[in-house]
Amino acid sequence: YEEDHKAEVDFNVVMTDTNEFVEIQGTAEGKPFSKETADALLSLARQGIDKLFRIQKETLRALS
């Protein structure tokens, strides 16, 4: 909540492990946001999702 209530944009992204989008949802909080902001958020989301997939795959390999 601490980070979320100060955000200017609420942006949710769901992707597959082959970098395909399942869901993109963005909402301005107070004022509109630019395409550049949306592009930056998508890039950050992809980086975070890639990291999560790597961690999941490493963990599953370790458990096998």
C-alpha cells in the first residue's frame, strides 16, 4: 500500500515465458501518462518477469 497509494500510474502486466503478453492494464492516477511512460513501464515489467521466470526455473531444477 505504501508504494501503491503514491503511484501516478497503476500498471499490471502478465506475460508468458516466451515473452508474449497475456494482460496489460494501465490506469492513470490523477493525470494522464505518456506513451513513453507506458513503454518504460512495459520494459521494467518485462525485466522483472524475466527475472521471476529465471528464479522459478532454477528452483524447479534444484527440486528435481
